[in-house]
Amino acid sequence: SSWREMAHSFTQEYFQIPVVTRAYTTACILTTAAVQLEVITPFQLYFNPDLIIRRYQIWRLITSFLFFGSLGFSFVFNIIFLYRYCRMLEEGCFRGRTADFIFMFLFGGIVMTLFGLFANVFFLGQALIIMLVYVWSRRHPLVRMNFFGLLNFQAPFLPWVLMGFSLLLGNSIMVDLLGISVGHMYYFLEDVFPNQPGGRKLLMTPELLRTVFDRPEDPDQHHLREQQEEPQN
């Protein structure tokens, strides 16, 4: 019965994780498990424009974001960062705005994929995580961070610290740089440009996403959101 209680409390915890974080983290863990169990191989997952276009292997557009390498330090590190920053964004500035959050993923995914067409990048998941970390860190500039008890710094330096860490691990920093640049594009288009003289909001979440993912709001809440979205002077 104690096993049953444990399973029950795990299930409860699991379903308290906000939906986008839950779906993405779960998909990454299941993909890695499938590779470990040799159900699939990374060769079926990686980003390959040629196979996507010529062989219609459309799934690669998604699976290249779900695999961070076989079970090991790098995988655990990525999953912890993904879970943590994705959840903080979803419960923070994207609270009640699931459609906008999904649109941010789509924006990041599409720009990274376009980049992948011209550069030899095989897996894009780490870039997406860096993008999430970047957006979170720019929106919380005053938060003090501590990295493995060694470094103390303000939040906006976090993506660069992670890039340095990649360098130390001997990984290519191309993916980190891609995540930082796409994160900056999103941050600029969403937070900076609309508040500048003559600036306006260019990233519009499609109505379809709103219809599917956002619960119908009562008019008061809609009014509140419009107030929140008005440019701050």
C-alpha cells in the first residue's frame, strides 16, 4: 500500500506541473528512455533537412528538440534546467497565457530550424532550453544566481555562464549561441521594441492557439490583461 501511496502522490505532483512544461519534459524523458532501451536510435531523431524534404521524415522537425544525448550528466543537467526554467516562465510571466507560451516555443523552434538548414546542427533541444533561460533571465534581471556554489552573478549572465560551462565540457558552443540569439530576438520583439517610440507588437499569437489552449476568460480578466499589456511609461 505504501507503494500505491507513493504512486498516488507522484501522480498528483505530476499533474500539478503546468501543461507545457509537463508535456515537453515528459517527451524528452520518454525519447531518451526509448533510445536507451534501443527501441529507436539517435539516427532516426536528428535534424536532417535532406531527409525531411526528400523522404518526408517530418517528425525530425520535432524529435531534434527532444534528445540531449544518452543518459548521463549532460542529459540530467539539461532536463533539470528545462524543467526549472520552463516551469518558472509558465507559472510566472506566462501564467494564464498558455497560447502565448506555446507561440514562443513555435517562434523559437521555427527560427532554430531555419538556422539548422544552413548549419550542421543535429539536435536543437539545448538551444531551446538556453532560449527559455535567456528570456527568463532578462525578465528577472535582479535575481542573484549561484552556480554550483562557485560563482555569484545576476540572472542575465546565466545563459553566458551555461555557455562557458559547455565550453568546459568540450561541447560545441554553436548551440548555446543559437539559443542566446533566438532568445534575444524573442525578448527584443516582445519586451523591447513594442515599448519604444514608434515600436509595436510584431509577434501575434494566432487566434487558433488561443481558442485551443486558453480557457475562455470572463470579461474582467480580459480587461485586466489589456491593462497589463499596455506599454509601461
